[in-house]
Amino acid sequence: MSVRATTTPPKTALPREIWVLLGASFLIAIGYGIVGPALPNYAASFDVGVTAASVVVSAFAFVRLVFAPTSGRLVTRFGERPIYLWGVSIVAIGTLLCAVATEYWQLLLFRSASGIGSTMFTVSAIGLLIRLSPPEARGRASSLWGSSFLLGGIAGPVVGGGLVTVSLRAPFLVYGIALVLTTGLVWWQLRHSSLLARQQEDEVPELTFRQALRHPSYRAALASNLANGWVVFGVRMSLLPLFVTAVLAEDEAFTGVALAVFAAVNALSLLFVGRITDKRGRKLPALVGLGLLAVGTVGLGVSDDPWVFLLAVAVAGLGAGALNPAQSAAVADVLGSKARGGSVLAGFQMSADVGAVVGPLVAGAVAEWSYAAAFGLTGVVVVLAFTMWLAARETLPATR
């Protein structure tokens, strides 16, 4: 009698080019974290008020949002790699110019220009990630991509805090130099990439934004990314600190603990969700992530105990970590590794930016009346995205 051996399929290895992009994204995220805490005080050092200082912070995100469609068209016209390198170079030059600005308007101009480069880099980087990732490993690649930005964002403020003690200009100088080196590193590592060369030789079709909108999974990804931007990049950063002091009567240190808990749980989730997404499909992790994000968000608004509040923060962080690899992989599946769709990627990025801009404004206005209602409304936005995913199709190539 013979025994049939059962073996687990070997894990698909990610190409070297992916690891180059992951390393670059980690360095870029560290730099963003370095300049972020210093920027408002640096702007205020030019003898302007709080509003003007806030405009410098908002200008970067606003320009990213406005320029995203153009970035998509540039990627479609010239390809991902050149736009990636030009985007990082523009951010590098803009950041170095910020370090030597002598007047407020110069700082505003140079920081806004950095936003143009940032959206060029983001759209093209996602395109490269899709083009270079094997279809059966897209979830893991998206998970590692998110982890690199998250870990870089955590490390950045620590480094930036030390640089600020030297000079308010020092973070911009260090970040600018780091970006120049990063640009050179990526160019050096990818200049002779046989994988990119083979793909450039192929006839590359274009997938337009209008065509992608016909796919229910892409529409669901737009909705969930808007909800993710609304909660994670908007309400979490704007309302959560205010809720801690106004309702829980805790100090700013507790806010730091809450944000650290969110980041830690989010990173832990990203470690394993990517592989689940590649094995079980994109739809289930997206639904689970949105469900947890909705429960955690609503829970924040009804918490009156610090420990319950931290539990709600952890649930929301777990949900965001489960959602991101799934929705990113679904967009990659819709686009495919052969198609060029800068506008498709730009639309996906813009959905998060819209949520990050609109979320704090709407939820903040509601919070003037009730924090519970503000977090509840945010939870409704997440639930609406959940319903969109219920109607979506599974896009994992092995199951289609």
C-alpha cells in the first residue's frame, strides 16, 4: 500500500525589483515622518499665524489630490519607471529648497511643488508594484508595501524629533539628501532590469478609468479606499486627539499611546493578511476588514473608559490592516500585469485623498454637537463600503 505524499505549494518568490521598491518606500516614509512634525513650527518661524502655518501643511495634500489625474496620464504616456524617478526627484528638490527658504511664500511654493512629485511617485510606484508582482503574490506584495510605509512612518518622527533640536531646517535637509540617494539607488538597481525590459517590449494595452468603473470590484475598492482615508488618515488624526482630552479627560501622552496601539495592531495584521488574501481571495479579507473597521470606529465614539477606548482603537487598527492588502490586490487584478492604467491607479489614490480631506471636515462639524454622532457617521461611511464589497466579484486569478 502506498501513501500519497501531500506537499504545500512553495511560496512564490517576489522579484528583486519589488524589494528595491519596498526599501525605497521605507526610506521615503521615514523622511515624510521626519519633516511632518517640524513643518508647522518651521512655517510659524516666518512670523505667520496658525492659519498660515496650517495652510502649508494642507497645501501638500491638496496639490496631491488635484494633480493625481495628471500623474495618471503621465504614467500611461511615459511608463511607470521614468515617472517614479521624476516624482521622487521633484520631492527631493522641493524639500531641499524648503530647507533654504527665506520667506513664507517660498516655503509654501516649494512644499506645494513637493506634492506634485509625491503623487507622481505614488501612482507610478503602485503601477510598478502591480506590473512586477506575480498574480499569486499580489496580496503579499501589497501587505509588504503597506508595512514599509507604516514602519517608516513610525520611525520617522523619532528621528525628526532629534533633528529639530539641532535646527528646524535640518529635517528638510536630511530628507532631501536621503531622497537624492534613494533616486540614485532605484535608478541603479532597475536600469538593467530584465523583467521591466521584457514588459516594455510587450504590446501594452490601456485600461481607462471609465472601463475600470464597469467592474464592481473596482467600484468597491474605490468606496473602501475612500472609507479608509476618511477613518485612518482623516478622523483618526483629527478627532481622536480631541476626543481623548474632551471626553476621556486624558492628556496628550494617552493620545500617543492610542496611536501607537493602532499602528502596532495594524502592522501585526499586515504580516499575515497578505498571504491569506493570496490564498483565500480578496473579497473575504476586505469584508472582514471593513466590518472590524466599522465596529472599532463606532466603538470609539461610545467609549467612556480608557481601556474600552484602546480596545476599540485596536479593533479599528486590525480592520484597516486586513482591508488594505485586499483592496490593493483587487485593483491589481482588475488592471492586470500587462495593462497600463495610470488613470485607474490615480482614481484609486484619489479616493483615499478625498476621504482624508472630507472626513475631518464633515465629522468635525458633527462633533461640535456630538462626538458619538461624528464617529457613528464615520462608521456609516465604512458600512456603505461594506455593502459595495458584498456586491463585488472575487478577482483572485485562481478563482475566476
